[in-house]
Amino acid sequence: MSFHTQDLPATPVRDRVIATSDWLDAPHDLPADAVYRRRIGHWLLWRSGPPLGGHARYYAFDPDDLSRRHEFALTPDGDGDGVGPSGTRHARFRTWKEDLRDHS
């Protein structure tokens, strides 16, 4: 099944993963292994890499303008780095997600 941006669900789909190849409007530079996680406020959250124990990168896209995006890199030891929509640099994934939520 394929999805346009407006058709991506607000919460995770439990019975299957929505992969980059299933997102018809996906930016060309989104890694092929990225999977859709959920909406946080207005933002579409995607993850590339393993959910635990490895290097992962999270991408948040503005569904109205996919060129507006924010990234967060997470290392296996839990260290992170990313700039949220407020312009604040975050070392914790939780505060980066809160920034997305607060700037929808």
C-alpha cells in the first residue's frame, strides 16, 4: 500500500511498517531504510536505523512544505544531537520531540 503525505496516519500502524518506498511524496534524500513513526503535532516523524542499540537518525518533516525538516542523530550510548524548529540545539531526544510538539 502506498501513501501520499496527507494520508499518513497520526499514530503508528501496528500491523505493518510504512517504509520510505511506500511514501509517494518522500524527499529523494530520505534514506531507503527510513520508516514512518507518527505525527508529533504538525510534524511527520521518520526514523532511519535501529530503534535500540545502534546509530539512528530521526527526521521531522513539515507536511505542508517537505523542504522544511529537522534531524536528530542518536548514538548507541544515548547521546544525541539535533536542532528543533525553535532553533535550539538538543542533546536529548525527548527535548527535541518536545520542541517539535511546541512549534507545530
